[in-house]
Amino acid sequence: MKQGGRLTIPTELGMVDDTLNLIHELDADAIRDCDGTEMPQQLKHCGAKIYATYYTTRKDNAWAEANPDEVQQEYLSSDRCTADGESLTIELLRGFNPQELKVNDLDDPKTWWEVMDRTVGKPLDPSCWNYCAEDGTVTLESIPYHVYTVSFLAFLIWDPVHMYNFITNDWKDDPHQCTLDVRQPKTQAHVIEKLERFCQEHPEVDVIRFTTFFHQFTLTFDDQKREKYVEWFGYSASVSPYILKQFEQWAGYPFRPEYIVDQGYFNSLFRQPSKQFRDFIEFQQIEVCKLAKKLVDIVHGYGKEAMMFLGDHWIGTEPYGKYFEGIGLDAVVGSVGSGVTMRMISDIKGVKYTEGRLLPYFFPDVFCEGGDPIGEARQNWLQARRAILRSPLDRIGYGGYLHLAEEWPGFISTIQQVVGEFREIHEKTGDTKSNTAPFKVAILNSWGHIRSWMNNQVHHSIYHREIYSYVGVIECLSGMPFDVEFIDFQDVRDGLDPDIRVIINAGDRDTSWSGGDSWLDPEITSAIRKFVHDGGGFIGVGEPTAVQHQGAFFQLRDVLGVDEEVGYSLSTDKYNVCRPEHFLMEDLNGKPNFGEGMKGIYAYGDHYQILAQDGEYTQMAVNEYGHGRGVYLAGLPYSPENCRLLLRSIYYAAHREADMKEYYVTNCNTEIAAYESAGVAAVINNTSETEKTDVVLHGSFRETLELKPGEMRWISIR
């Protein structure tokens, strides 16, 4: 019998009949309201599960106005200003949006702010500067031609997500929603009482969908209402004197604004995390998860489910952290923009079910003249589907304004096909796990497990030229037949899981992803060398193990068989000869795509083979090292061909080439996911063209398939 359900759709006022028709048409079993919409009264007893979007930190301006000292705060840094004399005046909010931010002059600036001489990297003594509240400036004693900044606290007087939605949807009359600091006792008691009252007054609600808990990721706008700084993983808006005093007691040392401001980088995910920033994240996890549990317990007390949106005010919950499971949530829901963001949700432990909100969101920035919501929905599904076959979500859904989707010809039939395939995956597989290689693959970086499926991202799957050559690594992996672990350098020191056979290190030099100074630790380099020498595999992408030290830039150049010319060894001749015939290249129809690639990579040692070059320099190489192997790639953007290249690289590095064709398809535009317990396999076409592919089972040819554009075909493997 064909399955239904597993689907949540949005609704809004004036769309009652349309919602009921869509529930029937898509066999949806849940409906939800969204930011800027309300649940129609007529649908509250329609038979579908009712999700209520619930805000702990906003939609309560009366409380915020009555308690201005308990509005959320953010650490900001002023412009870098150069002194041309012995005195300098800096305008704090220059370039920021005064509708979003207001300087906090309620708490003593001399205690909680810092004026930094950036030329020498030291703070000024508080006696050397003064704040003028009337014009929002700081005047300081300066050394001529030194550069200065002011790190200061500001109140978030307009919730950043509401501001984003307001601007995106061109709302006119909606009042600006302020933010509440739920961590502070008075507001905390108010929010708890308010949640109790909501649960009592809404018996029809089945699921409280917290959007989210307490601290907004960093989303700062400029004075023209453009995004100025966005860090989906950022903690700079999770601060207040109340919180920082608690941190000082917990950590045992005084807090400095610089621990958050971080020279103006605000601890971007690409920065090597300092001990103090790691401590702050740890402290925030403990406190946020403890308070979140109080709210979840209230929801459970009324017989309702508690769901967390992985977005907006999610900071401190850290679903891959040590404390998340203790919250006791029933579910997590998040936005699915790719295979990576799908795995970011579906791999979360400690909840009863996971749900993905598929794109596009029903907002007018996509459902507009020149927009392509059908194309976006199809492409989004093709990338998410290959990952779902490896680690399935329990549910999917959509969000936004239902009327936009209803008014777009052909869109509903498109998502009908998507929903049908999603249900088919669960129906055919019986929720059993797909077959994986008999070894694990580890991603090694400075963040490790806490940033699982979050590598090299600027803010949640947004394209940047500087990252697509690296995000492709985990996007490819998201739909491949490997159990993937995310490890950090401490995990290497503590001893690797013996099931790990291949380690991948991918990123630019000096970033958290490649590891930077961590590679100066001889305990790390020796452990990795031994791992490979004893039969393991090491794959480097971009500038792996890169830090200048003792005559080498790639500290594991002996393992990788390559190093990077940074100008110091130009006088040493290099003789690089490309020999592209190799196991890694067998399925490729053309030249590999390395994205931005790298310059100055040259071969090193006696056991390398260069497989691809850019002029005189290397773009791909393999290397024998003891009983193990190294593989180097200059970059790996996501594409079907690069998925195949990485697949082959991993099996080759692991010395397990023979295992690759246990379940295999010859056309790299197609993939296969086998479910041995269910006796079936899904063969998928990841393109918008018709594709032919040979199916290989247990090393032997089974059949040839012709797949329609985007088709998913089920075959028996018994």
C-alpha cells in the first residue's frame, strides 16, 4: 500500500479551501503557520497535525519596551580609524543600521568595552578614552598614524530575522519586532509564564515549533539595510553583562571583548578557534541547553511535542555538541539547500524524528518575475535525494506563503513528484540503512564533531567563490556509501577510531579547515604519518597540512607527494611529468574540474604520480607511503564526475579498490544505493538528461538501465 503523510505544508489566512485541497492532493499530515502568517481558525480541527511557530525571543514588544535593559545584545567593532594626531574621535555606529542596533550605554562602557590599538594589538587603558552618549562617539588618546577600533555592546532593537523577512517581503505596516534576552531572570520568568499560557489556550496545537531558543546567529545590517556581516555559526549576538559575569565565574578568568570581536573577524568559522572562544561556546551550550530543557518540559507537560528549528536563534544549542540530547526535544527541523544541509539535519541524534524544510521557501524573492521556483525545487531535490538515500530524514515540508505556490503554474505538481519519491524511499527500504564501505572516512579539521556537515561554509550553503572548491568535498560525501566521522586534532592525539581507513584534510592555508598551526605539533604529524605508513589513506584538498615550518609548507608533503611553492624554493628546479593513466581517472569523460584550483603545487619525493597539471604545476597526484597512500586534489567542486573522482580516490587511498564495485554503476551521472536487508537498490539519475548506465552487483555486470532525466529506479539485488 502506498504511503502518505510525512509531509508538512504551510497555510495562511484566506487560504482555507486551498489548504484543505492541498492536504488531500499531497496527502499531507501536518500544517504550519510561518513568519508573517497566521493559522486560520477553520483549520485548527482539520484532522492534520498542527504545528505552531513559537518565538521565545520576539513578538513581545511591550515587554521589551518596558524592560530595555533585557533586550538582546551584540558585540560590535567600529570602523578601523587611523589617528593623525594625539587625539581621535570614533563614531561607533557609523555604517551600521540604527533601526537594528542601539549603543548600550546602560552598562558601564569602561567595564564592558575595549578600545584597541590595532597597530600593536593591545587595548588602551580605560583612563585613556571617554564615551559621549549624546553623539555616540568615543574620544581617545592616540599615537599618530596608529589604527584604532572600539569594541562595544549594542542592543538588538530590531530582531535580525524579522528585519530580513521585512526587507525581503517588502512589508510596510508590520511593526519592527524587538528581541528579548531570555537568559536574564526577569525575562526568563516572563517567557516561561507566557509559554504556559500559550499551551493552555491552544489545546489544538500538537507541535510547538520553537524558532528557535535564545540567541540569534550573527546577522548585522548596514545603514542601507544590506547585509553587512552574516555568520550562521556566530556567537557575537549571544552576549550581555549578565551572561559574561556568569562566564567569568564558570571559566575562572575575566572576559575580554576581544574574545568575541577577534580583530574584527568575530570568530568566523574559518578562524582557528581560540581557547577562550571554545570555552565560551562550551559555557553557552551548558546554559542554553539547560534553559531550553525547561521550556521543552513545559510543552511535554501539556501533551505536546517540542520541535526546534535549526536556524534563527539556534546559537548555543549545538546539535552535535555534548549537551543537546539533554534538552529532550522530539524533533529538529531545518532548511535543506543541498545534500550537506540535509545531512546536517538528518544525522542529528537525540531526537525522535528529523524534518527538512525543502526549498524554495514560498517567498516573493523566488516566486516573482524572473524567478524559477520549479527549477530550484528540482535541483534542490536532486542534491538532497542522493543524501537522503544515505541518511534519510523522517519528514519533509515547505514554508512561506501558500498563495504564492498555488498561483505558480506547475509548481504543485513538481513538489507532488518530490514528495512521492521521498515516501517511496521509506516504503521501499523499510527504513533500513543503505550499504556502506567496510571502513570509515574521517574529515579532519580544527572543529571536529561539533561542526559535522558544516565544513567550509560561510553561512549555511550560500555560494562563495572561495569555498565551492571545498564544500564540494562534503557535498559529494553526503550521498556516497561511506560512514563519515568529523574529527579534530585532539582526536588524533587521543588515538583514532580503528575503523577509520581514510582521513581527508581540505581547506585553505591558515584556516580552521586545513588546521594551520596545529600541523606544527609533532605528535599530530607523527601520528598521521604512522597511520598512513601502516596502511591508511590520506587525502588532501587545496592547501592541506599547510604551515611554513622547517623548509616545508605542506607538513605532510612526504605523505601527499606534493608541496606548494611559496617563493622560497624557486631556485630549486622541479621536474614534473604528468602520467594520467590511473585507477582514479577511469570513469572520467573529460578533464577533472578543480574549481579555483591551486597555483605552485609541485611533486615531491620518489613515489608520486602526477595525474593532472595546470601548466607546469600539479593539480592532482597520488603517492605511495609505506603500506599506505596519499592523494592530492587542488579542489573538488560538487558535480557528478567529481563524486566519482572522490569515490575512486577514497577506495584507492584505503587500498580497497576491489570493494568499490560491490554495488556500482558505470555512468558517473548516476549513482546506486543498495539496501541489503530490504533486497533492493535505488539507481538515480542526477542530471536533467536521459542517461544509460550499467549496473554492477558484487563485482559482476547485472543489467543496463536507461534512466529518464532525474529518474529514480528501484531494482532487486537478491
